[in-house]
Amino acid sequence: MAHAQAVPTITLPGITIKPYATDQLDVGGFANASPARPGTGARGARMRNGVRMNIHKQVEIGAIWDFGPAPGGQMRLFEGQVSYVGLKHFVFTAGIFKPSFGLESMQAQGDTVFIERSSISTITRNLATGIERQAVQAETYGRRYHFAISATAGTAGPGENGNQRGMAFRLVGLPVRTGALLVHLGLSGEWVFRPASAGNASPALTLSDVPEMNTGTDAKYLNTGRIAAGSAGALGLEAAVAWRGLFFQGEAYDIVVNGRAGQADSRRLDFHGWYGQLAYTVNGRGRQWKGRTASFSSPTCDRRQTMLCNGYGVLEVAARYSQADLRSGPVQGGNQQIGALGVNWWPTDIIRMSVQYEYGQVHGGREPEHFHGIMSLFQVKF
């Protein structure tokens, strides 16, 4: 079976080239839903492959293509960025990448505790940050801090509109960092001062998400529809505590959408949401903090083993509760509440298998709904 040491790294004079892969197969569906939803679905949720290169410890280049989701998805550039890292504790980046915003957003997709991020994390980061974003960013980081500020445009890919303009920042500190205990506190903000517009249409945006699991067959129960907007933004708090194998993480966000001046309805709309999750590493070493992204890695083996740690692999159990309320004034995008349980298993460093159960309700909105869902994941990541 493959393990981390089997992944080749190409080393040339002054140049290191590392292959990158996050390939995921999701299988699952809604065991019970009202109204009824399509049954089991399977899809290659993420099929991201490419390389990351370091040149003389001065410049980093990332080139990653997303071949998914499959079937039915459009292939597109996931990352195409250049970073200058020659100044200690500073990074300057330009291109197509994921600007720093929010704790769960900055965790690599293969490192998140649950198969999909909470809805409020997804909705907020898609305003002005998130993956495949055209941006420039300056950041500084160390053992106990991280600060980043970015200017952003639209997202890359077929059918995407790049004329949006915005900015974002993130400030994180570790007030406590000992051998056994780590406390993470942070603040993130973003502002879209020119929402995207297609053709001759007025600038607008839509806030929506699937119910924290996506088989490729389910709809976005949370959905505001198209909102004519002059500007929009979000502000959020993040916190995490890691103590031995125990890990808590939570975030809360407020979203503001300002209507266009001169429109019949130009009122301000306010949306909000939060989540909290708890995980415990049963076998292995708990999640570790990474200063570059101010986020947490997946659990790893607490011994020098890359296969079947302590005889049966790294094992983690987790629980999460989340809420996202997209109701404000005339906009009734729904109020979603979801409780989820999950089990994650890493038989080797690069292979992950997960099973997740969730129960959720969506009140109001276009599609009031309650559902039981089960999702499984097979992942290869290096």
C-alpha cells in the first residue's frame, strides 16, 4: 500500500518540485428526507492534481488543475500562483489561489474535520475569497501569529465573471501555546465594493449552499436567489483549542448586503451563522497548528510509522452543530440547522476514509426541508 515516502520529490540544483494531489470519492445520500430527495449518489468531488515548486528558497510556484467534480463538472485551474518567500516571516503572493480568510476555509479540504465545511464558512468565503480566486496578498506569520491582507477579483474557470472587486484581511494570535495546550483566536473580514455583473445586467450576488454534504444529486436548500447589490461584506470571529488529542473549533459570522442606490428596494440585509465542532484523536497525534495558513493539520501517527499507526491506523471521531440564517427583510433564503457525527480513519499518511451522518432542518426559504443524510469519503492526499 502506498505511503508518504513513496511520493517522489524532484530535487534539482536550487529547485525542489513536489507533486500535489487531493483526489476524493464521495458516496452517500439522504436516507430520509421530506420532501423526498434522489437516492444514493457517487462522484469524484475533488480531483486536484499538479505541482508546487520552490526556487532557491526565494520563490514558490503553484500549478494545480481541478479535473472534477465528476461526472458533469467543468475542469478548471485550481491554483496558479507565484509567491516571494525570501523575506523571513513574510509572503507576497499573486495569481489564482485561496486568500487567507477564516479558520475552516484555510484548512486544506483534505484536512477538514468533516467531509464538507459548515455552510456559513462556505457562504462567507465565497463572497470575496475562497478557492480559485484572482488575488494579490501580503502576509506575515510566526509561531504565535498570522496576519494577511488581500485585494481580490472574481474566480477563475468556465462561466465565471472576473469583474468583481473586493478586499479581505485576517488576524490570528495564539495567546496560549505550551507543549500540551494551544489556544487560537482570530478575526476575519471581507468587503466587496463592486459585485460582479454579467453583460448588461446590474451587479448582484447570490448566497447559497448545499446541506454540508454533496452527492451531486441534492439541491441548495439555502438560497437567497439573486440579490441586486451595491456592496457586501462579512466579519467573523474564530476560536480553537487543542489539548492533547482533544480539539475544539468554532466560528461565527455576520454578513451585510447593501442594496444599490436608486433601486426600488435598497435596504440593508443582514444574515448570520455559526458552527462549533469537537474532535478527538483516538489513536495517533492530535491536530497541529500551521503558522503559514493559521489552521490545523489532520491527525498524524505519534510514532515514526506511515502505515497502520500502532497497528490499526490514525483514528478520529467528531461532532458538529451549525446554523446559517439567510432570512432578512424580503429575502427568505432559509434558516438551516444541522447536527453531524463523523469518523475519520487514516490507514496510511496519504489515504483517508470517512463516514459522516447528519440530521438537518431548513425553515422558511424556497425549500423548507428536514433530512437524514449519510456520506462516505475515500481520499488520497499528498
